[in-house]
Amino acid sequence: MLAISGKLLIPMDLSQTNHLKAYGIAYHALARGEKVEWLLNYRGGSFLVESSKESAKECLLAGVRLVEVDIGAEAAIRATIEESNMNAVLLEKAPKVAVYAPPTADPWDDAVRLALEYAEIPYDVLWDPQVLAGKLADYDWVHLHHEDFTGQYGKFYYNYHNADWYKEQVRLNEATAKKLRFEGVPKLKLAVAKAIKRYVLEGGFLFAMCSATDTYDIALAAEATDVVHQIFDGTPMDKDCQEKLDYSRTFAFEDFQLVTDPYRYEHSDIDVSEGAVARGEEAVFALFDFSAKFDPVPCMLVQDHTALCKEFLGQNTGFNRILIKRDVLVLGEVKGTEEVKYIHGNLGEGTFTFLGGHDPEDYAHRIGDPPTELELYRHSPGYRLILNNVLFPAAERKPLKT
């Protein structure tokens, strides 16, 4: 039995038996009002939680390794942290989480939803009507499903325009645009993108992967023009659309060139998928090493038990380094190339984090592929990056304006 003053250490180094479930244990402790500290750079970014029967039982049931820590052991841990590139960050409150996704989206086709459900972290699903009704303000952290914010349906037209799922996607989006009184899907998606931007400006934490990263910025930059071929929305594209892009409106990218061919599965030169495919499945991306004491925010976002993560593809696999704005922080890159995989930035009172690729444990996820079974990947470094982002708002909370 633990002493009254004892605590529980959930190590996150290679000794941990289930890295992904450990995030859920920390989240649940916060939700019960228990004190949780994130020990940055200490044994892979471990958690130090109050000793409680609930946390101990949850660890046992989830197969998460924990270590009982008495006063002397805790003092030794804090001494190590004080003397090293480490930090103990207090997590204040369990963040309220939402995922932006269409109602027809399968949970297993989004790595973030897979991670949340495996870690047993609760979340709500919002889509266009809820976003435009101002519901984002009810949440601390929002993930963007693999949406095409330009209104081009992922540019899947050439290969899939006769597929039932594609036709249903078009029908649902067009019906939603009509119901909400927008002149077409691109106008609807632009309004949603702008509402999300207001959410971040007012203190929200945004996380996005795959096509929700580059198409989001493209939509914002193209507010004053039409970049969508008529094959998608029935209206002619502005022949001068490239010159009319306004990069001052975007979050992360500037000076990018559009791919306007409706039959080409690509939106712009932000994406580096072709180079990533050429490098093959053995490629890795490296996480940057940050000062835990002076740069705790990026340090939280890269906590892992390894500095190298497996590459994984997506509609947007990674970001062209030369097109990233100067004030955006690079968190991970494929060394020796122009591919940046993982970035973070501030906007107004809030933050955004973009991670390229679709599924960290499915190198080339294809339409119709079975869901990733996270029980087989409970030590996934890539999935840990997602869950770092989920807990991040607990450490740095800002009240949202209403």
C-alpha cells in the first residue's frame, strides 16, 4: 500500500507496457480533479499522478505500468529534473475535446478518433451546422477530420466519381450548403474555415492532419477568388486565381502554387507526397529536441520514447519547407530533404498544430482498408504525437471569448 503522501509514476520510456492507454489514465485523473504533472523529458515524458485507488485500478485494467513513489523517491525525481533538460508541468483540467467530421465518416478512418477511443478519452463530433452555430467555443481542443476545405471532395473525382461513397459525399455536402443557404460547397467550406480561424484567434487549440492542413490554408487564401474547377461546383474557375491568393490570411503556408487540374490528385505544391513515396516505407522523420524549461510548449508536443518515427503517407504527407511561414515552428522533419512533417504555431490567443499523413501505423492507407487495431500498436511513436496534442491544452488553458 502507498503512504498517504505517496504518488504514482506512469513511466513513458521503453519500460511502459501500454503508452497509448497511459494518456487516458492521465486524462481520467484530471477529470476526477486529481493533480497530474507531466514530467517533460523525464523517462519519455512520464506522468506523476496523485495516489488513488481509481488510477491504480485503471492502470491494472488497461495494462499500463505504474510505479509507486514515496516522498524520498519523489524528491530524487525532482532533483533529476532540476539538474537536467527536464521540467514538471502541472496539468490543470481535462480538456473538452471535439472532432470536426461529417456524420457519414467512419471513426476508424481517422487516426485521431482511433487514438481517442483506444485511450478512452471522450469527445464529441461536430460538423458544418454546429461550427457555424458557434459550438466550437464549447471546446478546448478541436481536431479537423481529413476534410477538403476547398470544396473539391479531396480531388478524388478521376478515380472515384462513380463510387457510391463519393456520390454520397457530394450529395450530403450539396444538401448541407443548400440548407445553410450558401451558393455552393466551396462557399460553405470557406465560411467553416473562417469560423475555425475565429475559434483559434479567441483561444482555441486546433489540431489537423492530412488534407485538413493544406486545403484549410488554400481555402483561406482563396477567399477573394474561385480556385475550384467547374467539374466540382458547376461554376467556372477564376483564370487569375493564383495571382489573387492572399497568403496573409493563412495559418502556416505562403507563396504556394495551386494544382488546378481537376483530374490530378493534388491541391498544391505544399504537399511533398511524391518525394515521400520515392523514399519508400523505410523512411523516418525526426523529432526536434527542445528545452523543457524554456520551451515547454513544443517540448510537450514532441514527448516520445524515441526521436524517430516511421513515415506515413496521406493526401498531404508532409509540408514543403520553403513554403512554411517564418514564425511557424518545425517539430519534426525528414532529415536531408525538404519535407517537414510536424509543425506548430500561434494565432491570436490560440494555437495550431499540423501533422502530415493519414495514419501513423498504416504507411499507405487506402480507401476501404480495414481499421488499424491499436492494441497491436500500443507503443506507436506516431500515435503518441496525436495524444500529446490532446493533453496539451490541459497545461496551458486560455478562456474562450463568447
